[in-house]
Amino acid sequence: MDPVDPHSYADSSQPFASHLALSLFFDFPSRTIHGSALLSLPRPHAGPLTLDTRSLSISSAIDPLSSTPLPFSLSPIVDPIKGQSLTITLPDSALASVLLTFTTSPQASAIQWLSPPQTALKTHPYVYTQCQAIHTRSIFPCQDTPAARLQYTALLNLPVELSAVMSAERVGRGRPEPGQARGACLDALWCADTRVVESFNMQWPVPPYLFAFACGAITGRDIGPRSRVYSEGSSVLEEAVCEFAGVEEMVREGERLFGGYEWGRFDLLVLPPSFPYGGMENPMMVFLTPTVIAGDGTGAQVVAHELAHSWTGNLITNTNNDHFWLNEGFTTYAERRIVEAVQGEEIAALSIGIGWRGLLEEVERFKDNMELTKLKTNQEGIDPDEIYSQVPYEKGFQFLWRIERQIGRPAFDEFLKKYIATFKFKSIDSDTFVEFLKANVPGIEKEIDLQLWVEGTGIPSDAMEPVSNLYTKIVSLSKDFVLGKLPTEEDVLDWRGQEWELYLENLPKVLDPSQVLALDERYRLAEHNYWEAKVAFLTLAAASGCRDYYGMMEKTLKEVGRMKYLRPLYTALVQGNSKDEGKILAKRIFAEAKDMYHPIAQGVVESILSRHM
Ligand code: BES
Ligand code: ZN
């Protein structure tokens, strides 16, 4: 046994599947998917082949050439983080492909099923996935590690009134055909008159966590030569078209900075409000929360981030989550370069400043487990959803920014382009990056303590805050608040959401309830249309035990399932100044809102509540 990834059963002494042909039959009434997966190996293999699964029921494993069944077994132990390993025994004569048939569980951790009343239009059901970090295995059996890249084709069989989108090239939509299901028992269901098949192709090798689909009453509108925005319903779509109008300009800036855009299309899908992240960089089709549509173009930052992953993360991927900073740190750096190019230096500086605050707070949060403040981590036995933090993003950003300062922007830009061109479509680890850096920037290790940055805890002393008048002004206004001074109307005249977010994030974590009320009376922050600002305010109110906002908190927690908002709000309620009341409220809200949350978010909130009850 040669593990490659602390979160996977995949064994590096066995070949990694290089192609997957998937057929998925969506059964909305039972909230399950019946599927078949034809996995192709790069070379014939004999003996055990180990795959990851979670809550999957496996019906058969077959040699697709002879149609003979192959012995397989699911491990009796269900690891709470990794799930169950599936071992198929390939004959001594060796095989280069295996066909598996399986059914997902209604509780599959990647999949959220929404009933019609839970959707915007209220007329059709909806289903979508979120696979990062380790949830693909709950949809189909695979070597669920980013070290194992694969190409795939997918046939999605849906009710004829629905349509599907995927993180892949759309090939077409048509009548189901016999044999497509590749599973005898499914053929009859597969070809019913009420069904349609949509087919997709991912021609580039991608890590399994980038697999994604959504299926519902989805429609789209073009917003650029290679971009279309999709959503359910019409009002969201109208707003999204305006909010993301600048998308092509960002793609062009990305190309100028990091090299050609390799994925063909750059489409956007706006999901129902329960989507657990701000954005997810699914290739060719970024998934976005509707909360990024603030109506003033500020949603562009999240789009810039997910777009930036097209180079850093999707082209160059971390081999496993221990090196997650290679994905998110580089992407945060690349995102800010794109933002700087399209929105200017001051806005980019605000974003760096908000990130700096976030980093300081995470280091405080992890003060009893400094291991989690390292860039290169050891996540053996750790659930990546549990330790999700700003550290890989912001410390990673700081590291790259430090290198940029050392060698100058032109040299760093050239280095980045070369890095991307060298490792594209590969999965690499931290050491590979450091070696590449040393080889291409001779002597860099004498100027910057690379080992301290990559393997040390906390924030190195050569990290820094942004230099910007706007940033400095806002931070000093936050300091004035402690002296009893609110910002004046003139101070806040041009403030959009991010300025308020930075201001609020720099206030003390707990205030007197009267101060919270005074701030809101003047500036109506509890109703701000920029969700980060609204949630920062409500978090402050909850932590300060300010009961006046319990109603607003409840409304917010029942409206969205984005974990960036759920985490601080639930935490502030259970830890805040009126803890007992806050705990009771948090528990009740969760009981009532739980069904609306994606399974990953349900797990995260459950863990926050159980830690504090
Ligand atoms: N890839 C992440 C989201 C993610 C990370 C999902 C880890 C699962 C596990 C995505 O690119 C991201 O970072 N989204 C941010 C956007 C922000 C940094 C602009 C988010 O969701 O808030
Ligand atoms: Zn990201």
C-alpha cells in the first residue's frame, strides 16, 4: 500500500484511471442517481484496484470486454472522513478497463436535491453538486485525489422538462438510446418517453474535485464571446447579466498576465441561495452563489477569483490537500492582479487589506493548533471541510507578494508565466514549487526564508499590510470608533460594500449593544445589499449579544447556505455575549433551516453547534 493522499484510499502502486465514461440516471422522487462508470487505465493491470466511495451502493463490477463479473468488496470500516474503499480484483490476465454500476444515497455528501418549493421558480426540482474537497466519491467510485487527473464523458438522463449544465463541454441533447446506460437493469428506465439525455465531454485531464453538474429549469444568456450566464428563473438572470457584464475583459486580463485561456468556454452558473460557497471554479462553468449579485458590480471579485483558478488550481493543481495553498494562495494573488487591472489599485488594496485582517484572525483562531497556520500542512486524520480557513489563501498570497517585492513585478510576471507553462495539466506539491523557484530565481533563498514561509507557523515578519490611502483611512476610522467617533457622512460618501466590510472587520470583536445600535441607526448596515458587510455587521451584533438583531439573523440564516456566512453567524450566536439565549436560538434556527442547506454546510454547522452545546 502506497498512499498518495491523506484523504484518499488511492494506491500509487496501482495505475490511476485516465478516462471515465459516465452514465447517470437522475431519479428525483427517490433522490438517487443510478449510474455506470467505465474506468480506463493507462495500462493493463492485474490484482487489486482500490477506489474511494462514500455512501454509494455498488451493484456490479464487470470486465467490459468479456462481460464477466469481477470480484469486488467494500471495506467494512466506514472512515468518517475518507468513506469506504472499494477494491476490485482484476484477473491475472490483466485488464485496462472496468465497468461499475452503482446507486448514490439520498444523503450523498456532494449532492443537494431541492424540491420545487425550495427553488426560485417553485415549479421544478433542482439538483446540483459541490465536490471539492473530497465529495466526488459520493457520486461515483473513483481515485478521489487531485493527484489522479482524468478525462471524462458524461451522459445525464433527466426528465424531459429539465436541462443540465456541467463543468465540461456540452455535446448535445437527444432521445435516450438503448445501451447508453451500460447496465442491463437500467435500460428500461433509461429509454422512457419522459426522459432526455444530455451529453458532455471533458477533453482535458482534470482532478476529480472539479467534476460538477446542475440540473433543473435552467436557462442561459450570452454575456461575452465565450461566456454565457445560466440560472434558474428570469429575475436572477437579468441581474446576473448586468453584474457580470465585465467578464470578457477579465478573461483578457487573465490571458495577458498568465498566458492563454486553455478551457474554451468560460460560463457562469448562478445557483440557488443554498450553494455552500461564494464560487467554485468548476472548469468551463464556474458555480456562483446568488449573494454575489450585489447590483453594483462588486460580484466581479468572486468571478475574478474563480476565473484565476483557470490557471492556478485547474491547470496546476495541488497533489493533495496538504498543499492546498498552491491552489488558493496562487489564485488569490492572481485574482488581485486581475482586479487591479480592471478596477484599479485602490480596490485591489482593499481586498488585500480585508485578507490581511482575515489572516490575523485565523492565526488567533488556531493559536492552540499552530500546525494549521502553516502553508504546507499535514492533514492526516483531518477533515478538510472542518479546517477550511483563510490561511492557504492569505498566507499564500503574502508569500507570493513577498517574492514579487523581492524580484520586482516584471521578473515575477515572467516567472509566473513560466511556472504555469511548465506545470500545466499537472498536479504538484510545495517542494516542487520551491525547487522551481530556486532554479529560476537563483539566490532567492538567501533573500527570503523560503522554509519559514512554507513550513513555519504564524505570519513571517516580512509579510505586510497594503499601502493605500483608502485602506489606511478606513482602518484609522475603525480605530476612532473605540474613542466613540462614528464615521461622518462625508467619510462614507463613496463607500461600497467592501469599504464597509473592511471598516467592520477592523472594529473590536465585541461592542456594547448600544454602540451596535448607534452604528446601524446611522448607516443601516443590517440591510446592506453587500452580503459580506451585512454579515460582518450581524456577526458583530450577535457577538455583542445584541438581541435587537435576532430576527435579522434568523432571516439571514434561513435565506442562504453560504458557509462564509453560516460559520461566523452561528459561531457568534453560540459564543456571544448572551450565550444561553444565543445557543437556544442557533439550535432552533438550524433545526428549521437545515433542509435548505447543502449536506456539506449541514455538517459544518452541526460541528459548530456540537462543539458549543
Ligand atoms: N475552490 C474554492 C472553494 C472551495 C474551497 C470549495 C475548498 C471547497 C473546498 C473557491 O475558489 C473559493 O475560494 N471561493 C471563495 C471565493 C473568494 C475567495 C473570492 C468563496 O467561496 O468564498
Ligand atoms: Zn479559490
